[in-house]
Amino acid sequence: MNGVAKPAVTLEVLRKQLASKRNAAIDAFRHHLRPDTLLTALRRITDQTLRELVRLHPLPAGATLAAVGGYGRGELYPYSDVDVLVLLRHPPGPDESSKISSLIASMWDLGVEPGHSVRTVEDCQREAANDITVETSLLEARWLVGSKDLLQALRTTMREQLDPQTFFQAKRAEMQQRHARHQDTPYALEPNCKEAPGGLRDLQILLWIAQAAGLGQSWREIARTDWLMPSEYRALRRAEQAFKRLRIELHLLAGRREDRVLFDLQPALAAVYGFEATRNRRPSEILMQRYYWAARVVNQLNVILMQSMEERLFALPADQTRAIDDDFCVVRGRLGIKREDGFERNPALLFRAFLVMQEHPEIEGTTAQALRAMWHARRRIDAQFRRNPVNRHQFLQILQQPRGIVHALRRMTMLNILPRYLPVFRRIVGQMQHDLFHAYTVDQHILMVVRNLRRFTMPEHAQEYPLASQLIADFDRHWLLYVAALYHDIAKGRGGDHSELGAIEVRRFCNDHGIDGADKDLVEFLVRDHLTMSMVAQKRDLSDPDVVREFVLKVGDERRLTALYLLTVADIRGTSPKVWNTWKGKLLEDLYRQALAMLGGAQPDTNTVLAQRKQAAANEIRLMGLRDESRDAFWSQLDVAYFLRHESSEIAWHTRQLYYRVDTQEPVVKARVIGQNEALQVMVYTRDREDLFVNICHYFDRRGFSVQDARIHTTHHRWALDSFIVLLPGLDRDYRSNASLVEHELNEALRPVAPPSLRAPSNTLARRVGSRRARVFPIVPNVELQPDEHSTSWRLSVTAADRPGLLYSLAQVFAKNSIGLKMAKIMTLGDRVEDIFIIEGDILGHPREQLRFERDLLTTLDTSTT
């Protein structure tokens, strides 16, 4: 009995010792902040504990316990798995399997999470041949306890089996697949500091392929070779230490193995690093910019060194080099530079290199030598370089080329050439703004906008943007749009109006680069007013001629209108995949066409618009076979506001559905697909009642529909005639099938006795949690209430973090305060909403009751109370 009890007590002692030593090591790290010291300490503590454990639970005779993977490399993060290999001389029998199971189970009892494998040398050889991950892990095998000779035999076998060329190709393919899983960008909102491009794994890839090529076993040894220059070694080591510390802090904050820089952890991480808020930026935004800077350095060196290793391992035949001019040549299909110090001697060749690639479509990429030389020569881009007329001219030439513009700008950014040439651009590199609708850092968003503009010029993308492709084809000097795109958000994060500040910066750029006259005015206008068109289209009533006239006065002429339309579409589409939808595209196109008509001489007033709309609707109705008398019976119940706020096609549709049931006692619900499968238009006609809008919103909320537009109208005889534009949830695009379903379900929901599943609760506000990003970086809800332009109703502006059921919650507040809704313009920007409601109600004329209404709205919008 005593012999059985003693190991359990000893195991408990080991467990306590392990925890105590780990805690002491972490406390020491908090004082000195040396990542390698902590990782080594945790590895040594675990080594010692496992050796003690093997005394309690012996290995099979002649076996070896080896550390592999990161643990084998000598690094152990606070909550990482402990990867071990039980290496056997022959396949295990029952007794040996029992011993191994006992050892592994005891590791779990200690609080060590093992990642284990049990293999013979032959097993390892076979598995490594089939799986590059296994081969890599075994290359880092380190002895812990047992037979050293057996482990040496494994090492010898693995070295003999290792082929540097095959290993390189496999690791590169593995890296490409991993990058693809992370969208091929180091600029993710919640990057994985280990696996994402520019993270720790990219550094490890470089180390592994250098080891396989026989260049050394450590960075220090490798730095003595010609593959890694001293400055590159220092940059890699700085980045490595930064990422190691970040990964350690993530583990400690999360209390688990966590390599993602999650929204929830970003504020706490910023506090650990000691970042403080500035007037314009959160500490977490400063933290993430530092992360992206480090990731970019790793990404740069990874590209350069991987290409350098490829050229080292796969020697180039001498006959694959062709001269281009005195400075450049083509080497195996890539751009090479004849003199290694060419860029240092003549920095103007930096921009010339990109022009040469644009002028020679057969060139794919740059040689490692040229790439490395460009990266090192980036420091030659100083004030004198920026003032040089040759460089200024060449930069504009890059933007004016018929091909390769986006590729050039992205490569210039990656190599830190563009940020050094445009210091204002450097300030926004890696800058994330937690505004809930931008999905990219500011610099990446800018490049996305340039890419979108460029796509407008490509015939293969014409079906995506028919109007934009048509307009840009006839737009003179469309490269000016790229300049505007580069500067439209250049002043983000400074405080103040970034559009005004950006206009100042782009004016300076134009003066420096010889862009003057109307071209300079156009670019400056685009930067200053790049938000105007989206705001008018999505927040204002486009059926009101005065709204369009006000917009036209600001735009001024057709060239500016076209340029603003093109930039606006490119900008919204480059903000986030969640922000753009075809309905927004339709609103922008409608505004463009109306403004164009007005610029062309059409000057419609309210009476003209009313007459034209009625006449167009009447013509369409006659084509349906309806008599004027049938039409007039329905139209006599409608006022001027109805005709002004609905297009002629909508009026004709409503009339066709309702002319014979003007006084119907049953709800009428009709739905149709609008545009090219862009959205669903839903019409509701029923006797008006206070809870009608609430019930409709409840139905849309339950079905997960996103309401984009609502027009609420009451006829002369008090029937509600409401029209909604809704989008289907998720990836559902089957609008036609959903139209019939909506007609049936919503009709049932609006009947006096609706089924329980469709009935709206009467007293409770819908309170459901929005996105994690909105919870961690909340937007302070804002409510603005003021009389509208005509003083007949009130204009309510609402800004808040989006969440499911938000419109339904607002509808309940309206009902509670006896507020009538005339129109709603719903603008959803990612996880943020900026909605406009035209409302009316007796309480709005009483200051005290109006304040209570606004307080109710703010309570509903405040996600902190959810």
C-alpha cells in the first residue's frame, strides 16, 4: 500500500514545484522583460520536471524521450503544448505501451499539456518523407532522457534524408498556404502573431531553410554568411524579440494558449506596454500600429531572403540574363540591377526600376539582389530626393502607366519606399481606427481604393461596375483620381477634419509635382469632399429636388461629378466587405444621374417634378390596362408628399396592387425584387394603427432582414401605405423566393390576431449583443433632433454601434412616445449605423417631453447596458 501511495505524493510535490518555479520565472520576466530569458527558463524547468517524472514512470528499455518542435528548439511559452517524442528501437509491445501511456497521463496530471508521438527511427523517416511539418519538428529534436545513441541515430537519418531544394520548396508551399488562410496580409484586425504573414512563423521559416541549406544552426551563425547582412540580422532579431514578448503577454493575459491579438485583449495589451491615449488615438490603436510596423519588417525580409535562398539553391544558367539598359537587366524573367550598389550611387533608379517593370510586361518580379538593394537604399530617400524634379516626374509617370500601377504602389509600400517618399503617408502606415466600419489599416484602405479605381479601367471587370467602367473610359487624365485616392484619408488620426487637412496636403503635393490649374482644383475638391456624395445619397431624400440642387451647387460641373462618383464607389468598396451592397450602388447611381441632368440644364421645381412623376406613372398604369377612373379612385387618397417621395415605377406598382381595394379591411403585403437582384421592396397597406411600424420591424428583425430604406405614408382616409427596401441576411441572394414568403408571413403577422411566433412583444426592448469589436471599442451613441428644412416635421439623426434588432428597438421607443415615422434612411457601415428618421409627434413641441424621448433613445442605443 505504501509503495502505491508514494508516487502519487511525489507527483503532487512535482506539480507544486513546477507551478512555483514557473510563477517565479514569470515574475522575473515582469521585472526585466527579456523574452528569451523567460522562454529558456520555462524550458529548463520543464526539462527538469520531465526528467524527474521519468524516474517515477520509466521509459521502455532503450527508449529516448526527446523534445521536438518549439520545445525542442529551446523555447516554451507560458501556455504552449509541450511537444515530446518517445523514440523506440522497435514497435512497442503491450507492456511498453502501458509504460508510455502511464508517462503521458502523468504529464497531464502535472499540468503539462503534452503533444506527443511514439515512433521508431523508421517511423520517423517514413512520416518525415510524407509530411514537411513532421520533418521540420524532428530537425529540432533535443535529448531529454534515455538513450542518447538512439537520438543520434535519428539525427543522422534525418540529415541524410534532408534535401535542401525539396525542403525549401515544401516550406515555401506550406508558407503560401498559411498566408492564404490569413488573407495574405499582416494587416488583419485581429492578427495571429504566430501564424499570420509577418509573424513569428515567418521568422522560423527563414531559420529552418537556412539550417537545411547548411548556413548555421542559429541566427548568430547564419549572420556570418553572405545570405544575411548585419543590418538585416539586427532587424530580424529586433522583430523576433518584439513578437516573442507579444506572444508571451497574450498567453499571460488570456491565461491560456492564445496567439491572436483579439479585440478583447488589445486594450489590456496596450496598458501592459504602457501606451497612453493621445487626443486623437486610443492606446490600442498605437499598439496595433507598432504591431503592423514590426510585421511589415518581417514581411519585407521574408520576401527578400526567401527569394535569395531560391536563387542560391537553384543556380541560374548564364544564358538567362538579358540587358535592358545601362542599369537594368532581366534575370530569369526578373528585373535585375547590373551594379549591386546602383541604387546607392543613384537613388533615382528606385523609381526607374518600377517604371521599367511597368514598361516590360514580360518581367515578373525582381531578383533577390535588386530587391535587397532597393530595401537598403530606401534610406537614401530624403528631403533632397523628394525635391529632385526627376524623381517627382518619375513618380507621376508610375501613376500614368497603362499597367502595373497597383502592383508598383504595393511593392513600394512593402519596401518602405512610398512611405519615405510621402512622409504624410508614412504617418498612416499600420494605423487602425476602431470606428467599426473600416476593415483595413488606413494605408491598406488607400491602396484598396486605388485598386478599385484601377479595376474600373479593366475590361474584364466591366460587369462589376458597368457605369463606373463606362465613365472612366471617357475621363481625361484619370490618373488624377489615383492622386486623390492616395490623399483622401491621408490625414486620418490627426484630429480635426481629415478631409480639410487632406486637401491641404494634396494641394502641396500638386504644387510640388507640377499639377496645376483645373487639375489641381479637381484633386483638391475630391479630397475635401470625398464623403459628400455618399452622405447625400444615403442620408438625404433624393426625391426632393432641393437636395439634388444643393449637391449640384457643391459639385459645380460634370467632370467633378463624374470624378466624385468614381472615387466614392471605389472608397466605399475599399472600406470593408460588409459595407458595400448593391442598394448603396443604386443610390449613388441615382444621385449621379439626377445631378447630371440638372447640370445639363434641367431645373425641376417641386411642381414640375410632381407633374412629371404623375404623368410617367399614369403612362405606365395605362400600359397595364387600367382605366384612369380606377387609378383616380386610389390617387384621390394620396397627397403631394406621396408623389414627391416615390418614383413613378413605385407609384404604378402601388396603384396596380391597390386600386381595387382602397378600403380593404385586410392587410395587403406585396414584395418584389428591384434592380438586378439588388434588394427586396416590400409594400404594406393596411388600416393605420399605433403598433404597425413596431410589428413590421419585429418581423424583419426575426427574419434577419436588413432594412435600408423606409417610407411611411398615411392616406387621407387613415390607411398606412408603407414601403421598405430590405436586404437578405448573410449570403442569401434568393430574393425571388423570399418575396413570396415575405408576402405570406408578414400578412399573417399584421392580422389582428397574429400567430404567437409572429406577434411582437409589447413592453420589452430588444436587447441583443452586437459584435465583439463594438463591445470592446464602443461608439458613444449620439442623437440629434431638429426641425427639418420645411418645419413640418423633425429630423432625427442617430449614430451608434449596430446590433441585431436595433431598428426594432428604436421602433418601440417611437411607439412608446407616440412618435409617427414619415421616412427612414438607414446607413449601415460595418458595425456602425448612421440613420436618419423624419418623424412627427405632439411631444416634440414640448421641451421636457422631447428630452425624455431623446433619453429613451440613448438608453436603447447604449450597448454598454446590454
